[in-house]
Amino acid sequence: MKGIILAGGSGSRLQPLTKVTSKQLLPIYNKPMIFFPLQSLLRAGIKDILIIIAPDHAGDFLKLLGSGHEFGCKFTYEIQDKPEGLAQAFLIGANFIGDDNVTLILGDNIFEDDFSEDIKNFKSGGRVFAKEVKDPERFGVVEFDENNQAISIEEKPAQPKSSYAVTGMYIYDNSVVERARSLQPSARGELEITDLNNLYLHDGQLDVAFVKGRWFDTGTFESLFEAIQVVRQKELALSQENQAVREPLM
């Protein structure tokens, strides 16, 4: 299993912050944002990771992350000259993927869940992760039947058929590259990952699992602020626990 972190794009919704740096390098309390999706891959034992970045701040990613040696893995970098949809990641990363299966995680997504077993036990097809949200119209929305089986996924619908959004963690078998090559740009001019997921779904090869813990798509100021608050609380609690362990018994 190989891993891809998609960290391109312009981050226009977070301007003026993203006028001076990449969205995925913004701080989430005491760590750069990209450290969180990276940890999701490393926790699952993925050691060969492609990081797709925009050209403007490529040097900043290299300076921060280096070769991957510090993290016990190997990084490969590719430039996304122009963001043309999430599924473009598999065209950019086709040579990197080679004959392997691949896990893609978006560089601005932060999960509490541990996906290690989902990734390690993956065999074939596609697997995505849905989460109930208040604003499903911002995402790809999964429609379920009475048996809780996915029957459709619709990209940013004006009238969502459910409140379950597809999150930014995706696991695919090696056929993902050819499937991505078969996609046509949407009305937005993008290669939609929802269209890719629907190819797997229509072939009866898409598994939709559920995110249990908190999930942050930190592409807005509100979600960014909320993520910072949650991470701060966790870090302070951990610091207090460590301090208690170090204190001598009276």
C-alpha cells in the first residue's frame, strides 16, 4: 500500500492567510496542518508517500518535511501546476502508484479515527468514509437504502439526499489509475472524485464505512478554528498527564 497526500490548490477560501503560505502549512495549534494527515498514513504503516504540492510554496514543504527520513518513511514530491479536481491526484501519481494499491488523504483533513485496520485489511475495490455533517451541500453526499447500503454519491448537491458527507480519506485498488483516466471533466472543469467513487459503486466494488470520531475539513475559517481548539485541548490534557507522571509521589 502506498500513500498520497494531496496538498495542492490555492486555498482561496482562507485568504489572506494563504497569500503567504500553503493552506496545508498553516498551524493547527502547535503543528503544521499537514502533520495530521501524514500521521494518519504513518499510523497505518504506510512508508512510501507521495506529496502533491502547488508550485508557489514547494520549497516550504521540502524544508519542513525533507526526504521523510525524520518520519521513518520515504517522501516523493510532485507539482500540481493547476488544480483540476481531486481525482487528478491519480494521474499525477500514476508512476508512483505503479502496481500497488493506494490510500489518498487530503492535506487539509484531520481525523480522530485510526484507519490502520481499514488500510491494512484492504484487498480490492474502493473504500471511502462517510460522516454525518450539518452542511452536506459542501461535499460529496452519500445516499443509502433501507439496509444502509450506499446507492448513490452526488457532488455538492443543492438538495442533499442525506446528511452523510464523503470525507477526505480514500482507499483504492490499482485499477484507480485507469478509472481516473476514463473520467471526463465536470461542469466545474474538474475530475471529480465523486465520479470516480461512482465508477466503483456502479461496479459493486465500493465500500462505504463510517467515521466515528471528529473530522475536520479545515478549508474554512470556522473549521480551522474549531480544529485548533480541539487539538489544543488534547495537547494540554496530554501535557498535564505527562506532568503528573513526572511528579514525585509524596
